[in-house]
Amino acid sequence: MADPTQAAAEDRPRAVPFRQFVVKVNSRCNLACRYCYMYFGADQGWRAQPVAASPATLRQIARRIGEHAAAHRLPAVSVVLHGGEPLLTDPAVLGGFVDEVRREAPAGCTVHASVQTNGVLLTEEKLAVLAAHRITVGLSLDGGLAHHNGQRVDHAGRPAWPAIRRAAGLLATERHRASYAGALCVVDLATDPAEVYRSILELGPPAVDFLLPHGNWSRPPAGLPARPHRPAPYGDWLCAVFDLWWAADRRRLRVRTFQECIALLLGLPGGTEHLGLVPFPAVVVETDGGIEQVDSLKSAYEGAAATGLDVFRNAFDEALDHPGVAARQHGLAALSAECRRCALVDVCGGGHYAHRYRRGSGFRNPTVYCADQQRLIRHVADALRRAVAR
């Protein structure tokens, strides 16, 4: 299904090369998180994917990453080992793949490698192997207490929290602290934001990123009616966390959303997938070698992330020519008229691309979280003004 609002390829500015390569080393997961857009969402393409990437596929991915880095003289690239659950694959295999990417990368190009895991399979031994290959670890959780993680269950419905808590404890030890990239936490309106924040702080991650659940105008997230003018419950939740962080902990714990919002308000370079107008330079490779746009698009409709390309037949540069990728690099020009008129557009950037989708009009809409984005940005701006006044 093509997006009728995507700008023509010939009108777009010079493409920004990919700098983040999300590699699906395993297409299955040992958990069945109730809100997961991958396994319970609009796109069920994972069912046709090989369970794990083959050695030949991993070798070819490494070659293509090196080729892309050399062609664009990139000083650094990021390789994110993903899934499914990437630790269903032997960490020695993951390490061997990262080593291969580093061999293929041109001289002077640093390869930053990480694995994003639910933590259930993480052990002291696996951490040691990952560390030996200079692979950092990101942990996915929904808070620092058992009831925050009630939707994180295995396929038999058993809670994953005991194993997640053990993984968090391992990563926070002095021995493994250097390997701890941080935590990802999906916002759940049913939880107390202050309790969630304080409990995560107690777990001791160096950083946390609070993520909004994937949804759009045709499939609204929980708690949001599909209309443009409404309350901002997710914005309220994030503002409550921001106040705690701003008052006491911003040197102790990095919160990416807040830090990027502050940078953008101050006119500094910055931007994440859901803030700012800077192109998001990420690409996904599936276990069969298929080159795709970012996974979050799978929350919109079947095949939304597909490009029709693969690493055996195509270079990553060819993915830069895909209309969907090009549309995400257009910045202000790709946004709806309503967004372009908004005073907050330089900071908001139109919100997360996947969250703009509406059946029939594609992605040229404000984010379904528009009111929440505005609530958070204005709240952070007020805090900055008060700080400057003091």
C-alpha cells in the first residue's frame, strides 16, 4: 500500500546516509507482551521470516554495512542487534557478526554495537561474551516493580518480571556497568508515573527512554480517542516524570526524551524519532536479509515497512531512493499543513512518523499524540524559562 502523500523522489533533497543498522538476528520472541505491535499488530509478516538469520545472511549484511560506510565516508555507525528476542541467538554468534562488521568497515569508521533484550535470557556468562565483543546491552522493561510489568508475560502467561529484575541487577553491578546502555520503558497510563520513575531509578540504569505505545489515527493507542482535540494523558504522565527528573536527578539518570527536547528548545542540534526535524538515519534488515524501513511502521498496516529490497541483490543506497525513506528525510516539507503552521514544529517535528498514519490519507497528518507532544514541550519550555529567570 503506497502512501499517496509521499513526495516525488526527484523533488527531495540530498539523501542522508544510514548510520543505524537494526539487524533482526531472530524473528521470534520468548515473551508475548500484550501490547507488542510486532506480534499482535497490523503486520504479521514475521510469520514468513526465517526464525534466525543464517551465517550467509549475516556475512552479507556485514559486507553491505561496510560498503555503505565506505561510500559515504562515515566516521561511525551503530549496529543494533534486535528481534524478536536477540538472545535466542547464541551470544558468540552475535559477537562474531559484530566482529565481521568491524572488519568490513573502512579505516577510521567506529562500529558501536548494542543488543536490545527483554532480559529474560541474560546471564553472567552471556554478558561476559557480549562484553568481550564490545557489545552493550539495552534492557526493555515497563517499570521497576512487578505490577508495572504485568503485560510482559511468556507464551504460557507467566510473568517475566522475576527474570527481568535479575537481568537489571546483573547489569547494574560494577563488573557489567560499562556494558549497560540503558533501559527502554513503554508508558502505561494505568501506572503511577512517579512510582514508575522512582522504581527505575532504584534499578540503577545509566539512562532511560520513555516510549509512547505505537498507535495512529486509525488504530488509536489505549486511552486516546481518534479525534484531534482532546486531553493529553500521555503528556501529563511524562510531565509528572519530568518534574521529578528536573528537580533532582538529571545528572544521575539520562532521560533521552527530556534531554533532546531541551536541546531543541535551546536551538541546539538534536532529534529523536519522535522529536525534531532531523532525518532519522536508521534502516532494518530482517532475518531473510530483506531491507525494511523502521519496524514501528508495522503498527500502521500490513507491508508498511517493506521496500522490496534485500542485502543479496541491493545496496543500502538503493533503500535511500525508496519513496518511504525519502519522505522521512524531507523534514518540514513532509509535514501536514497543520504541523507546518504550528509554533512548536521545530521541536516536535511532527511527532513519530508511524503515529501520523490515517487510513486513506497516509502519513501526512499530525501525530495521534499531538496534544501530548504539545503538553510536554510547553511544560519543558516553562521549566527552562524559570531556570533562566533565576
